Amino acid sequence: MNPYEIRKLFPILDQEVNGQPLVYLDSAATSQKPAVVIEAMEQYYRGYNSNVHRGVHTLGTKATDAYEGAREKVRKFINASSTEEIIFTRGTTTSLNTVARSYGGAHVKEGDEIVISYMEHHSNIIPWQQLAKEKGAVLKYIPLQEDGTISLDDVRATITDATKIVSIMQVSNVLGVINPVKEIAKIAHEHDAVMVVDGAQSSPHLKVDVRDLDCDFFAFSGHKMVGPTGIGVLYGKKNLLEKMEPIEFGGEMIDFVGLQESTWKELPWKFEGGTPIIAGAIGLGAAIDFLEEIGLDHIERHEHKLASYAIEKMSAVEGLTIYGPKDGEKRAGVVTFNINDVHPHDVATVLDADGIAVRAGHHCAQPLMKWLDVSSTARASFYLYNTEEDIDKLVSGLVKTKEYFSNVF
């Protein structure tokens, strides 16, 4: 299926913005949703809206089957060993905070090390900052190469026997870099540290196999992979999750409640306190079905092609700087850039006037912005519904933007 046919499956893309056909280039922030995902959630609310796990009536049984069926789809999608290893959360941020507070809170002590990189999203920085402050631990950063990639030699030099947790994003939301998390996990395990992978930007674009990566935890969000907002996943190895304490308490996650003591349900439900995100999980399951029908390998090849094409065309714009690897095969479908003497917000505003949606700002990656020696950038991010024609319109818009501000100043 070509991207023009795929585009027709997304209702929101069939519209004009400011009198121009929408060119949506902000999928790294959130992807658009195909009709089948929207319909799956609507069917739940219209046909069998009910709480799960609690009732034996027909609607409750149907809702429970759909909710747990979605968990099995997630298990297969990332090749986890068991549905017991699949925790539904509100998103990547919640998943990473759960690992930091539960596993980190129990295993990190004064003087221990936590290792991350300069390219991490704030959601994979702040939880570790807070844990390090609370425990008196040391937060260390793996340095970056000139093109924004990570060298395994630097990984080996940063991780020591004092390291207890290593947490790295698989794909950068700014540079598009695809990090060697499998190799980093191996190095972490050689020092008896656990490996946490932020998969928010990889799970929509690459085939993920958590057993092949041998990561201990893997976090991702539904809304970046054509699924609904408000639903995410925390994968964890069963032997680790079984020893961890929940961080939210209340209904759904309990086994027995006494006046002074309570006990928890078994995995995965002990980490899912309260009424779960039922419609979101069902929508995520539909999104996984959709992506697997298209094929993750196909999506990855398509994005490499778009990234290569974008870098070639954008590099011809005088005064435009592209950050990250110049080889499109070494990045996902993200191209971050700046135009000399034009603020990224101005770039985004002018492009929006022509119906082109890009992101401008620090992209929740301020340490990386500092490393790049900029305060902010513009970012175009591509997905399965984008085409080379979209990139041509972007480049024309960038030329127009540059000429406009040259004339103004």
C-alpha cells in the first residue's frame, strides 16, 4: 500500500488549513489516527461500555475480553514472553516514572550511579534527577559524537560497577538517531545494571523485539503510533516486576484489604490501580493491528527514504542547518533544522500559513539544545502517510520563509 492510499485511511488529513491542503509533519509529537482506531473506540462506547474484571454480566465480559485482548496484541507486538510483563499506563512518561520510583526507589542507594545521555527527552531525565537527589546517587551522561550519535566506547567509559540503572531512548525525537540499545544493554548487564529503553519514538517506526534487545524495561505511548492519547505501556521482565512494589494504590490492584494491611493482585494488575484506560487499550490494540497490516519493515524503509530525500532537498536551502546524521539510513523520519537569523517559531508560523505543520521549540530536550548550542529548533517529522510531495512543499515553504525574512530585515 503506497502512502497516498494510506493517507486516505486517516480522516483528519482530508482537510485544508488556511486554504491549503494539510501537510502534517509533526508525527513525532503525536501521530494522526486511522478510521479503524477511531471506530474501535466508538464501538466500545456505543456497544459494550462497561468496567472490566469486576462484573460477570455480558457487557463486562465483552469489555474485559477486549481489554485483555489488547494486552496480548501488545505482547506479540514487542515479543514479550508473557502478558504478565505488559503494564498499561498513561504513556511513556508514566512508565518511566514507575520504573524510577518503584525499581529505582528500592535498588538505588547513596553513591550509586544512574546513566543516561544528553539526547534524552525530559521524561527520561527528570525522574532520574529526582531519584538521584532523593538517594544521594550520581547522575551521569554519556557524551555524544559530533553528529549526535552515541559511541559504544563512550558507553563503556561511562558505565561502571557502581552503575545501577542505564536509561536510553532508542530513537531521538530531535536528531532521529537510532541508538544501539541492544549493545548498550549488554554493556549494562556486564556491570549488573538494569537497562531501561524509552521506546516512544521507536515503537511507531521500527520492529521492536524486547527479548532480542534484552532490555529490562521498555516504555512507549499509543498516541505516537496511530493510537489514542492517554494510553501507554511499560514492559518489564517478569522477575523484576514481581519484586517491585506498586506506586498507585486503590481499587483494581488489590487482592485483600484489611484494617491495617493489604495485599496486591498478581502481575500485571498490581500496577494498574483504579478503573483502567479501557477505551484507550482497545484503541491501541486496533492501532497495532493497523500497523502490522501495513508492516513495520515497510514503515521503516519508507521513513529512511523520506529522511534521505528531505536531507538532500533541505540541504540545498542556503543558510539552513540540519542537526544529526546526514545519512537518512542512520535516522528515523525526523529532520530538525534552523534557518540563519530566523527564529524557529517564525519558521513554523509562516509554514502554517501554507497548511504545513511542523514543530518549533526545545522539543522537551533542553540539555540537547544546550549541547547543540541553540535555544530551539524547528522539526519536521514523517510517518507512513507522508510523501516526497509533502517534503517538496516543505522545502518550497522554507525558501519562501527565508526570502520573506530577508526582505523584512
